[in-house]
Amino acid sequence: MIFGGWNLTARLSRITTLMLVVAIYAAAGLAQTAPAAKAQRRFAAAVDKTVAEGRDAILPPHISNLLGISPEEREVPVKQFAEVGEVVKGFDVSAAKHDDIVIFVEHPADKGGVFYLASRSGKVRKVVEVDKGVGYGRVPTAKDRTAFESEKQHWVDRLGKR
């Protein structure tokens, strides 16, 4: 059918083909993000469990300041799960702002460790490294992101079951 100089059948065919291609790409994109979405849900479940069942604890003033959680050096109340041994590992959620999650690994014998500030979506935002008792804040490096993902998985496996 020709309408105003346009072949309407050919035009509809091109539109249908374009819509089909867009649908295929969208479906492929969703398939690739499904594992990421599941991981994000499990991390959010770990956060929720910590808020509901974690013990009351305090994030030290210097760490909260270096992570940017507290503009001044103040203690920040958190809900926490921790594992204590030669290495101390913890999962903290700010009692006031549940989008501030701190995952940490400390080595008390040498006064060292690392603290990762993450969002509820599971993305690392900032890192504080402690060396001989002195903390240094920084933007996460590729190495930090890899280490963070390992620590995050440690806690998700323990807390994020859904």
C-alpha cells in the first residue's frame, strides 16, 4: 500500500524489525545483569539482617572521619557482626544511615587493617588503610576493589541468605 509517496508495508516491516532487534538486545542485557542483581539483593539482605540482628557497636571517631561518615571525629553508632581471632573481620551498618556500610579487616598484632565504605548497593566508595595505628584514606584502587569483593562475598555468604 502506498500512502503519500511512502510504502506503508515496507515502513511497518522496518519498524517491526527494529523493535525485534531492540527487544533481543534488551533481553540479552537483562540476562547478563541477572547475576549482578541477585548479588545486590543478597548484599541488601546482609545489610537488613545486620540492622535487625547485629549487636550495637561504635565505629571509632578517626575511622568514621577518614571514611567521610562523620565530618568531625565522632563515634558513629553501628549495628555489627564480627569475627574475632588473629584477624578481626567485621560488617557494620550505620545505625542512622543504612546506606553507610563498613566492611573491615584488622590485624591487631601489627596495628594494621583496612576499612571499606560501601553503599547498600554493594559498591565500594572509599578505603581507609591503617598502618601501625595510623589511618590513610583514599579512593579505591583496582586492587582495593578486588579485595573488597572478596570480603563482601565473605559476609554475603554468612548473612545474605534469602
